[in-house]
Amino acid sequence: MLEELRMLDTVDLRFSQDGLLILNIAIAFVMFGVALGIKFKHFVDVFKDPRSVIVGFISQFVLLPAVTFIIVVAFRNYITPTIGLGMILVAACPGGNISNFMSSFSKSNAALSVSLTAIATMVAVVLTPLNFAIYGGWFIKILQSSDATSMLRPLEIDPYEMFKAVLIILGVPLVLGMAFNKKFPVLTEKVIKVMQVFSFIVFLGMVFIMFKNNYDFFLKYIKYILIIVFIHNGLAFLTGYTFSSLARRPLLDRRTIMIETGIQNSGLGLVLLFNPNIFPADLELGGMAIVVAWWGIWHIISGLSLATTLRYMPIKDSNYNKG
């Protein structure tokens, strides 16, 4: 298995410069759609009772990257370096744009989900590059000390370049979307649902094209990546629910924090991965690409399955709507 996965690292995924440009635009468009649903009052609401938001923030930006790092280090002899880095990159990204829908559909705390999305999108500009630089850097050093990266050229992570990319992809659309919402509230109410659905379809279309162009590679290696992403995604959901339970959050808040922690913006990960200023094009990073790409598909399947299950589960916690 390990030898086959090592071959995956040398795979040069077929994705044209035009395709990368469209992917960047698609992600920016998605984030603009997300920002249309974010109002300044969501930040005000956080200060009224910040406990669940703080727990969700810690779960997503502190615990998930740390848990992921522990996993990739523990299993470094069974996965390749770039697969481990792909898992760390996904864990460093903010929540996915469909988490709000999933929280609402599962009859969890949709208002908390929107607040967490607002906070996560803002802080991701700094924390996504920072988390990847820290944990990715530590992981590389551990591998280099054990000579596990002999098949790779040394990878130097530039936090500034990643910060600049995230600022453009997340920060600018976020500010524009919130400003549009404030300036044209009536128009925003009319177009927000269409915008969010359309942007979601555009992103799925881009992921589909990537899979189609690299079908032979995915067909050969997906059986291994499927297992790895399945376990990683499951642990993300478990981390969110366990930590929020230990923090004694209400049941509906625990559901929401679980969803927010398990649904990651892997589209952002793809954009960063294919940015030559962050990851030089001559590096052999096939493992990273297929992990991040499959996350983009799998967390939709797992998230919708989880949300459907939660929707029809009876609420037995007598304190579910208490702070």
C-alpha cells in the first residue's frame, strides 16, 4: 500500500492555468455568496453569549489542526509525506460554505452556525496560513529527521504568500459581500439563495472537471484515499461533538459545532495548493491534491448523511435550548 501511495506523490495532476483561474474565481464567488448571509449583528450576537462560539472556534482552529497533526505523525510510516500535508492543509482551512445549510437542515442551531461561519471566515485570513505553517513545518522536520522525505525535494512553506492568497480569496469577497448586504438589504434578500446555490454548483462543477481530467489517477488511488479521508473526516466530526460536550454546551449547539468542525473549505485548500507562489509547480504533491480534492466531495456526502440523521433524531436533552 505504501509503495503505491508513494507513486501517487509523483503524479502531476492535469489542471490548466485557465482551469486554475476559473477555480480561483469560483471560490471567490462562493465566499461572496457566503458573505451575503453575514450581517454585522452576527458579530454583536457573539458578544451577548460567546460561549458556544468560543467552543466552536477552539474546536475548528485549535483542536482539529492539532488532532490532525498527531494523526499524521503517528501514522507517518503508513502514509506518504504529501498525504499528511494534504490532511494538515484541509484541517487548517475554515468551515465549508454548506455548513449553514446542514445545520439548518439538521434542526440544529442555525444562528450559531452563521456566527461561526462569520468568525471563521474572518480569522481564517490569519489562522489558515499560520496553522499550516506551524503544523506543516513541524511535520516536515519530523520526517526529515527520520529521512522519510528522501523522495521529495525539501518543501519550504512561505506563510506570507499563503496569507496574501487567503486574504485575496477570502478577505476581499467577505468585505464586498457584507458591504453589499448592508448597502442593498432588500436586493440581497432576493438574490442570496440563488447566489449561494449557484456558487455551490459552480464549485462542484470545478471539482468534477478536476476529477474528469485526472480520472485514471483517481481510479487507481481512490481506494486508499477514500479510507484516509473517511477516518480524518469522522475524527473531525467526533472532535467537534466531544469537545462541545465536555464544555457542557446545549445539545443543538453541540450538533452545530460538530458540523462546523467536520465541514471544511477544501476548495480554498485546492486554490492554495495550485498557487505556484506557495507550492512550486515542480514539487511532487500529487498526494496533497487528491486528498484535498476528495475531501471536497466526501464532506458533502458525510455532512448531508449526518444532517439527515440528526434531523430525525429525537431530542432527549432537557437542557438543549439553554445556555
